[in-house]
Amino acid sequence: MDGRDPFAVELEQFQGPLDLLLHLIRTQGIDIFDIPIARITEQFLRAVERLPPSALDRAGEFLEMAATLVRIKAQMLFPRPTPPDEEAGVDPRTALVERLVAYARIQAAARALADRHDAWAQRWPRGWREPRPRRAPPPVVATWAEVVAAAAKLVARRRPPLTYRPSARPVSVRARLRALWRALQRRPRWRFERLARHPHERRWSSPPSSLVWNSPSAVGCACGNSCPSGRCGCYADALRPRSSIMDLSRKIEAALFASLEPLTLADLARLEDGATEADVAAALAALRAEYATTGRAVDIVEVAGGVQLRTRPEFAPVLARLDTVPEPGRLSAAALETLAVIAYHQPISRAQIEAIRGVGCGAVLRTLLDRELITVVGRGDGVGRPSLYGTTTRFLEHFGFRSLDDLPPLEGFDAWASGDGGA
């Protein structure tokens, strides 16, 4: 670009003064760590002059950056001390460059979130429906005499604790483990009551110690990884009958179809009396295998700490033809940038968000709060104890993250932010 030509930009297309500065740097192939401050200041001022008088609220942020650029330009006109002093030798552009690099990372993170949402939107969930209103519990009306009488009845129901006196057994835990492991090697599936018998008895052993010897927490998982409490599902698959696993998987399938939100393993374990999270994990594995072999149009995906039924991505163009299928909601660039700042720096206050973005974000925060993508997670220690914001479970659902650990590291955007001028 010829610096002598008139430079005209429309400020409405930029998110703030930092966005405009990055645009000027990128379009001219300028090294972000060696900004020609005089030329950039002149172009920035010409852009600010195009603001109409009615846009004074928006002009304030650009005027503040213009004053910063003029101050830096004036500082760079001062003669450099010889020999250079450490304090006087600091480049006056350093603070501005650090803000630009941090903002460039946030812009890259916002684009990554947008791409993530576009890919996740190819997996359609259940259609939205009006949630059923929760019934308020009936008010409890009781006198103190009735409360005391009810408490007395509860105390009367208490039974003395049962005392168990297990008798000593000649079989050690190590020997019992070896016998159990040999049995599993001979046959991969056993009924639990068969494994719970004492090795020298044909009938049920009376003390509970033999059951303790055979518990998954004592022997580890059948996979040999010594998983605590058999949470990986190996014991559920080895000790639970196949028919019972398939029956549980059908209940899980019905629950996932009826639910509009992801269900955790604990939620699904409530579908059947006595079912554990390991049983649910085994049933989910069987259900996924069945979906994969039969070519179903839906799949079970992990999102927001739970599991959910969603369509496969290849069916997204077909579903888009239906008027009854809701379109996935999209966020503006300002909302994505604000959401990226909160996701990577939570808990964070409004003032800190605006310092990173270089622009006010009150309206954007209200929109994100209304959409339940963020929430107030606490209060800061500064003046007035400002509200601190953090992301919600709805944020994970919106972008298809299992947890915040799935966010790409912000440091991964350093190469882009510190490239050759960001061109």
C-alpha cells in the first residue's frame, strides 16, 4: 500500500481500536514487533476522523488509542541516551505490542471456537421443546408439637447396630486372588454368586469376608490394569450377564432419546436398581458397538461431562432441508471474542475483559448471560468487588467440548500471533 494515497476504512467493520491496528499492520505486511509508529499513527488518525459526530460513545475508545499512539510517537522522537540507560532504553512500543499480541491470540481462539461450532453443528441434537414447568413442593404446615412427635417416632424406629463376627478362614487373600484369576482365564463369564462361594464349600459362605475377597476393589479389573473399583467397566462386562447388559442398554437408549440435555453416568445408573457407573459404561460400549455395526444415523457422543444422542455429520445437509428442524444458533464476532477471553482467563471481571479487547463489552456480556453461556462465578477483590465471569455447561454443549480441558491451549496460537507481521 502506498502511504501517500488517502487511506480510508470503515470503522463499523472493526471490533475496536486493537482490531483496527491489527488490520493496518497485516494489510501492509508490517512486523508486529517493529511497528513504524509514525505511519501507523497517521493512518489511524485519518480513520478516526471519518467517525460521524453521532458516534461519540464509540469514538471514545478509538480516541484513547489515538492519544496512546501520539504519546508513543512523541517518546520515540526524544534522543536516545548514550550509553543507553536500562530504564530509558525500554522501547515505548513494548506495552502496545504486548496488547496486540494478546489480542491476536484471542482473535485466533475466537476463530477456532467458530470453526469448532460449525463442525459440531453438523451433529444435530433433539429438537427444542417447551420445558415442563417444575411443580412447587406443597408448603409444610406443622406445629412444634407435631415436629417433636415426628422426631420421637424416628428415634423409636432406630435399631441397634448389628455386630458381625467373621470367623477366620484358612485361605489368604492372595490365594483367593490367584484362584479367581485362574477361573476367569478358563471362562471369561461367571455368575457372581458362583465366584462368591468359599473354595471349600458348596453352599453360600456365611460371613461377608468371602464377598470382600471377590470385590473388584480388591482384585482390580479383569483387564489387568488394576483400575480402582472397576470403573472402566471390565468387571461389569465380565460378571454381569450379557442379557442384563443389553436390557440396561435399551433403557439407556430410551433415556438418551427422551432427554434434551447430556446425561451423566450417575444419571443413567438411576435407570435400574443396583446398576453402577461401571454397568452403564459397559452398556454404553455395547450400544455404541451396535450402532457402528448396524449403520445407524445417530451416534452416542460425549459432551459437557455426559453423553448425548446426536446425528452423524453426513446427514446434516439432509436435515437442513426440513423447516421443522431448528437452526443452530451462531454468535457474533464480538461475542466469540468475549467468550474466548472468559473461557481462557476465567474467573475474570468486565474491566479485565475490556482491557484485553480494548473495547466496551457490557451489551455482549448481557447477551452471553441471557444465552446461559456464561455466569457470575464470584466477586473480585478490587474496588466495588466486581462480578467475576466464567463459562457454563451450556458453553460446553454449544461447542461440543467434554470439559474445559478440551480447549486448545492458548499458547498454540503464539506462532500465528507472532508471525511475520501477521500477514
